Amino acid sequence: MMRIWGWPLVIALLSAVGLIAGLVADGAGDVLSWAGLGVPVLVVLRCGLR
């Protein structure tokens, strides 16, 4: 089960953490937000350019 859903769950958790950090945090939270929301974009670009 984790073999199929492992990476999608990690990406979903990173997105959720990035969204929450962007809404409630400032300073270092902005960096966390950019990182958390940037990872899914990079994954889509990497898979899309294959």
C-alpha cells in the first residue's frame, strides 16, 4: 500500500504544511511556505518533461 501511496502522501503533506505556513507564519514561515509549495511544482515539471 505504501509503495503506491507513499510519494503522493509526502507531496500532499508538504503542500499542506506549505499552505498552513503561508497563512499563519512570517519570516521563516515564508521560506517554509515557498519550499512546501514549490516541491509539488518541481515534481510535476520533472515528470511532465520526461
